[in-house]
Amino acid sequence: MFQTYLHRFTHLHTAANRTHWTEATCFRAPNKPLLLLAVLDQFAQGNVSGDLIELTPELGELFAGYWSRIMPPHRHGNIAMPFFHLRADRFWHLVARPGQEQALAALITISSIGQVRTVLLGARLDDDLAALLRQPEPREALRRALVETYFAAELQARLLEQGLVNVEAYRYGEELLAQAPPQVLKETPEQYRTAVRDQGFRRVIVSAYDHRCAFCGIRMLTIDGHTAVDAAHIVPWSVSHNDDPCNGMALCRLCHWTFDEGLLGVSARYAVLLGRQLAQSPNVAGHLLTLALRGRPIIGPGEQSLWPDLDALAWHRREVLR
Ligand SMILES: [Zn+2]
């Protein structure tokens, strides 16, 4: 059984095009192997229930993480394409949403995540393949085969490292959510620890706030899995060494900068506060939303226990807000 899937994984139908793709990806489109690496990570995280793979923002971020590790910044990946076209490889079976069966049957290609979400529940793997991917040994052998088949030698270590970080970061995030002292960092090789910590904290915060900025409410996700929000520490890591989700908020890039600069803060009743500097000269930060934000309640996470810690917010008002 393993040999069957080893063969299929190393003989994916991928577009070969010497003008479009470089030696780095063996002159082939890397979309399918990168999507499969992201799927393997979700199995390694224990984050796949049943055998249905859904196109969640989390899968999108894993795909985008791999993509940005190896591709130049101006090349954008699109997870919708491999998610649809893997159906040609005989282990990935698209499942239509109820009532969308005919729409799916009529599709010859798909180019947007929105389209995937409208038409598809997800993709079901062969039962035998799903069973193999739940076992570390065959799963990691398939991972190495993907990396060695589709990527140049100098990228292989980077992709394997990314997989390790993805899995450890997920476990780190789960430990943060369980509000247990994180164990995972002790087992993580020293050189990956910062990446694991950053990514784990980020995943927890961004998903708790559902990709929405706590101050201005902006929510933007790109087709290649990028989001407009950062996971901001309230008391910076350099001061607190604290990744507790209650020491974080999801803020868009501009609100994050404004908060870190001390131009905006949050009151004890969770309202956005303008610092004196901004109140006296609203244009100082070039912040279009300044006046609209004053006194507005922050948009907190759905889960009550993950709301910002009032002591951390008080620290920020005392030490940073100006
Ligand atoms: Zn914002």
C-alpha cells in the first residue's frame, strides 16, 4: 500500500514549463507538492478529523508559509489551483456541497478560494492513504519523497525545517490555549525556537480574533493565505517573555504600529484610547481612522477567556501610551 502512494506522490501531474518555473522547482509548478506538504503537517499536528481535507485559512497559511520559504516575493501562490487539480492524481476526491454536485461536475478549472468554498466541502483522501498519513513513519517517508522529487537540493533542508516548525508551532499554540506552561520549546532545536514561538502565538491570536483587527475591524485575507493582521503582544515579548493569548491582540499592520508607538491604547473598559500626542494633533500618525476609533470598544475574541488581560493593558497605558 505504501508503495502505491509513494509512486503516486512522486508522479504527480504537474505543469512543466521552463519559462515559468526555474531549476529551484525542477522546472515544474510546485503547487501540488507544497499543498501536500501542508496536508502532511495537518496530519502530523493531529489536526485532521476523518479523511476530509477542508480549505481552511489554517491550511492556506501552511501553504503560504512553504511558498514564501522558497519562491521570490513577487511570485504569488494560489492554493485553490492545486486543491482542485489534485483530483487528477487518483487519491484526492473532491466532495461537493449538497446541491453543488452539478456545478462541480461542470468545472474544468477553479481559480479562487471563494469558488472552492462555494462549490466544495473539501477533498476526501483514499481511506488507505489517510490511514498511512496518521502514522509518523510512512508520513515522513512520503514527505521526504515529495521534497526530494520536486525541489532542488538547496531547498530541501529549508522545506523540511518549515515542516518541523509548522508542527511544533501548532503544539506550542495548543499548549498556550490550554494555559499550561509550554513544554514544546524544550524539545525544539534551539535554532528553530523563535520561529516556533512566533508562529504558534500568531496562529492562536489570529484565529481567536478571526483575522479581524481589534481596533479598526479590518479583515482581509488574500488568495495566497496572507492576512492583514499581526499577532501583537501587549507587553512586548522582550519585556514579558509571555506568550499567553491574553497578552495578545490581533491588530492590522497600521494599528499594530500605532499601538507599539504608544499613540493608541486600550482602557480598563476595553475602549480604544487616544494618547495625548495623537489627541492634540490627530494628523501626527497620518492615521485616517484616528477620530473614528476614539472611545470605540475593541473587537475582542469570541472566546471570553482569551480577552486581553487588564493588567497587561494597564502596563501598556503606563509605560507606552504617550
Ligand atoms: Zn486596524
